[in-house]
Amino acid sequence: MPSYRRTSALAAALAATVLITSGCTESPDGPPAGGARGAGGSALVAVDALTVKGRAPKTGYEREKFGRAWADVDGNGCGTRDDILKRDLADVRFKDDRCKVASGVLAHDPYTGDRIDFVRGRSKVDIDHVVALSDAWQKGAQKWDAEKRRRFANDPLNLLAVDSSANRRKSDGDAATWLPPYKGYRCTYVAAQVAVKKKYGVWVTRGEQEAMKKVLGRCPDQKLP
């Protein structure tokens, strides 16, 4: 069996084990945002540690302020987009080397629950920033230096392969304005947002904090990724 197939199988088994032992009721089929789950403590408790402030103006936001899209920040020779595709897709095939993903299967899209075939150049799979860049900009990132913004935009913790239509409906929404239609993934999704905001010091609005606590209140054993 190819090594990436063995890795995918192991990751799925670990995710299923965490779900069983944590008592969380959501489906194990959606991939955990950012990798293995359960190492970061209670997501519900962590929400209260986030700074609560009003949303700043979007003035000055540009995608380019977060660096070149899908930079090779880990130095493995592959762009971040392909790294995430390799992580989240099954049955991966490469275009000409071990970087450019030519095809694969998003077996269980975390946002919709659907199966989506990925074919490079005509894909319905996007790589989503779990915490949108524009949302981060309005909640602290406008004061970061360029390198921190570049790390944020390419951090696997904040990236997820998802259905493109759902991703575009989300736009730059936070937990108060958008949640995955597939309810079985909402606990994992919100926990990932909390983890990202905690890691980078991105604040939340009062309404966003309340929305996060409402979701996580239904799965109080949910861990941060």
C-alpha cells in the first residue's frame, strides 16, 4: 500500500478513536481541521479565554496582505494548497511529481457531508480558511507583521478541503453568521476556529462568542485540535 494511503487510514482510525472516547456525537466521517484531534484541551473552556471586542473596519484588507497564495512555508517543495489536498483527499494521484495533486476523492465533505471527486483544473473542491482572512483582518490581523500574516494564511490548522459552493456561501463569515450545513461537523469546525483564534490572538465579537458556546454546549467534551 502506498505510504499516503497508510497515513490516511491511520488518521481516520485515530479520529474515530477520539470520537468514541470523548463522547462527542458528531460523525467521524468528516476530516478534522488541522490534523489529529484531542491534544489541546476543552474547546468550550477555551472560548472564554478569547478576547472579546467589536469588529474593526475592513478598510485596507487585501488578500495580498497575507502573502503570496499557497506559499511553500514548510520548505517541503510543495505549495500549501497541494499539501492540504494530499492530507484531506483519498485515492490521491499526482500530475507529474509528489506535489501537484491531479485527482482524488473528498470522501465526506465536512461542510455538506457529500462525496466530491477532485480533478485538477475543474474541481468543486476549495481549500477554505476555517477562520477567514478577512475576518482575522477585522479582529487583529491588520496590526500583525507580514510574516505572521503569511504563517496564518498557510497554517494547516486553519485550512480544510471542502465543497466549493459551501465555501463561497460562507465567504468571510464567523460562527455567528455561518456554520456548516452538515450539523455533524459543527463541533469540530467551531473547535478549530477557537484553536486558530487562540493560537494567533484573533479576537471574537460578543455574538460570535455566544454562537461558539451554543454549538460547543451540545458537545462539551469536544477537544481543541
